[in-house]
Amino acid sequence: MDFIEELTWRGMIHTMMPGTDEQLRKEMTTAYLGIDPTADSLHIGHLCGVMMLRHFQRCGHKPIALVGGATGMIGDPSGKSAERNLLDEKTLRHNQEAIKAQLGRFLDFESDAPNRAELVNNYDWMKDVTFLDFAREIGKHITVNYMMAKDSVQKRLNGEARDGLSFTEFTYQLLQGFDFLHLYQTKNCKLQLGGSDQWGNITTGSELIRRKLGGEVFALTCPLITKADGGKFGKTESGNVWLDARYTSPYKFYQFWLNVSDADAEKYLKIFTFLTKEEIEALVAEHAENPGLRPLQKRLAKEVTEMVHGKEQYEAAVEASKILFSNEAKEALMNLDEKTLLDIFEGVPTFNVAKSDLEAGIPLLELLATHTKVFPSKGEARKMVQGNGVSLNKEKVSDPAMTIGKEALIADKYLLIQRGKKNYYLVIAE
């Protein structure tokens, strides 16, 4: 595989320094990509960069993932309207290990292959550098005029942020340049990868290497991922879509990809999966014939969910998705874990009952109209039960005189009541 050709047809190249293609054809090349360690999980905003590293390794080159322990303490002015909070070293180390574990699903860190991936933390080589050392060895090679000309700096100075640009943030591009210099000297790293908003910082690094050592290095950025409607990619009402199941359940993760637009689905299949050009073209043709079946979104959700969470979690997410639309879903519902259940029925009306009342048993009509307000009266509840219009835990109830006990609870805590086809209510027993 040819790295540049692969990224080009996938729409994953925004800007590339002249000579990059020739360097990659000439020899196995080492490249690095920086990752901000301000959380102990990556989110899907990181995924394009991670996929670049994966393609890079698949094409026979050596990827380095750089966790920005030092630069993460400072903040990056590129597109950010506020400085980031400082993190202590213990938190950074924890985040680094968590990120490495996630990257292990994409990159080979463990084999003895010459192009096995490495993970480094710039805190390790920056923590002992004094300010005087930095000013003498790094600062003197890059002029203030050069630094001021960067778009990211200009945006902040021209009022994007209320408080302007601090000296700390202004030095960020020098620190990132120092990373490139260090990896060039210690790992023979000749290429830096990143998002298009990082171009200014990346070129500062290449300029530093040229001025200080006379070395030639290269740069390649991917476009910032957007949605067809102009909205921000990877953000939902509840925040980022995380790769860690503790923050975004596999069900919600699967649903995110399943619900993208047709235009976005085709683009995301190229960026976030390893399907071939021919496979994607076949899916696009299939989708054009019957868009209602949404083959693009289904395949996208399958590929990305399996890649991040594994096949078992993907299949569980598919089963969970069926619960809303199937009347034969009682078994799947009873097997749900609490987090997925709450994700599926997020926003539905909830009622609380005492678990002790369920131990004695609650008559169905009292549950529907007294303990909860699913129905305004027992008479109305009885009428709809007799007309087969009420389900408990996805199973029709037809006997108004029945009693509901604690054995009916899902995850020993919940009852799901359905009135008609679309009205769901969650009863919480505590």
C-alpha cells in the first residue's frame, strides 16, 4: 500500500509539505502525531489522526503517538478560545496509560517488527529543561516575527478570546517545535502528522530543525472533520462521543454512527473504516437503490463499533437497538445492563416506587394509575389493558387483575411500561 495514495482517495489529506511523497517512497519513515492527554479517554475527534497512524503502519512505516504531557499543561491557541487547565503529573500518567490501551486497538505496539508503534510523552524530555536552556537552544532560532505571523496567534490577538493571548500559549509553537526536534534527533523522525489546525505549529518545528541542524523534515495534515449541515463533528447534546465505554456506552456509540446523514456516511466510511474503495462504491450504489434501508449507515456503525468496542459489544448494541421497535424483545430487554437501559430510554418519563411495595406485589391497575401517572385513572388503564394496548417489559399484559412483583424488575431496579406503540415510561424501584 502507498500511504499518500491511500489517504488521497479517502479524502484525508488537507496540506502536505513538498517532498513528503518522495520521502515515503524512498525508505521506511518514522512519523509522529500529538495527542492531548487532558482526559483518560480519546474521543472520536481524535479518530482521524489515529486512523492516519494506523494507515501509516499498515503501509510499512513507523508511527509514534506523542502524548503531550508538557504541552497539555499549557494549552494550544489553535482554534481554542480559552486556555486549558493545568494537570498534575499523576493525572497525566494515568491518562497516558489509558490512551495507550485504547491506541492498542489500532496500532501494533507489542511485536518485534521494525515499524512497531511507540508511545512517548514530551513531559519526559521537557521536565528537566531550564528556561535558560530553552531560550538559548530553541528560542534564539525562531524570530518573534515568524511566530506572530501564524494564523492561530493572529486569531487570538484579534479578539477571538476575551483575554487575548498569554505568553504561555504564545510559546506553545516553540514547545511543539522542540518535540519535533527531539524526535528527529533521538528517533530519526522525519514527518509530523496532525489536523489542519496544527499546520502552523508543525511548520515551526520543521523550520527549527532546518535552522538549528540543517535537517529536512516533512509535514502532512488531515482536514478537520465536519458534518454536512455545518455542525460540529463528534459532539452530541450530552457532549463528546468517547471511545471509553464508561463515558459513552457502546449502544450510544453505535447510535451516533447509525444516525449520521447520507452525505456524511459516505465520507465517514472512507475516513473511519478500512473498507476498500470498491467496497465503499458498492455500498454507495446499494444505498442509491434503496436509501430507506440505510446500508451506508449500518455498515459504518458496524465497522467503527467493532473496531473500538469489539464484535460482542457491537452485536449487543444492535440487539439493544431492536428493543424500541420490536414486540418480541423481552429477553433482550431483561439481559440489558443498567447503563444501556438508561441510554436507550433517555428522556422518557420516569416514576419511582418503593421496592418493598413490589415485594408484596402491586396490582397492575394501581401501578398504572396510582403509584405512577401512566394513566389518569384505573378505569382508563383497565380499558386499554383489555384492548391489548399496554406492555410491561415488552410483553403484552391482558389481565387487569394481575399483580406485579419484584421478579419483574430489569437489573433488579426497573420496570418498562409501554402505552400504545410509542409511549414509554420507566419505573424505578428503590
